[in-house]
Amino acid sequence: MLFLAIALALSVAFVFLPMGVSRLTGTHNPDAEKLSEYECGFPAFESPRSQFDVRFYLVAISFIIFDLEAAFLFPWAVTLDDTGVTGWLGMMVFLTILAIGLAYEWKKGALDWE
């Protein structure tokens, strides 16, 4: 219960303390530009209830996958001397699976923008 109370107190402090400090120091000056919606760098031009193109999500998921791939390549490259041939073969299997996934995604047209 003590840990729960500390976590609750810290989360409340991290949420409400910056808002209170901004109001006390005078940095809280809302205007039309600050209160406008921001989405992808341009103002919204359609209803928020309209359907969003699924290709956006596919490209975003692909970016996350290949970003994680790069994050796995750095530690692998540093420890390649220690892992030897087994580590190299394991990474080649990993990269092959990702390459097959990219080829499949490309073949299905998920990366084509019209």
C-alpha cells in the first residue's frame, strides 16, 4: 500500500505541479493558436468521425518494426566477437524474417501512396 500511495502521489505531482507552476509564473497564456487542434502538422479538414486510411497505420507499424530492428543491431554488433558464429546466424535469421515481411508488405501494396 505504501508503494501504491507513493506512486499515486508522484503521478499527481507530475501532472498537476507543472500546471500550477505555469499558472503562478504567468506562462499560462492560452490563445487561439495554442488551443487549436494539432494533427500531423496541418489543420484538420474533415470530420473527426471520418475513416482514416489504414495505410497510415501500416506504414507506422513498419517504421516501428524497422526501428526496433536497428535497436537490436547495435548491441549485436558490439557483442559479435563474444557471440561468434551462433550470434551471427541468429541475426541473419532475424533479418531474413524481417526482409520476408517487408517483401510481403511491399507485394500487398501497403507501401504504395496514391
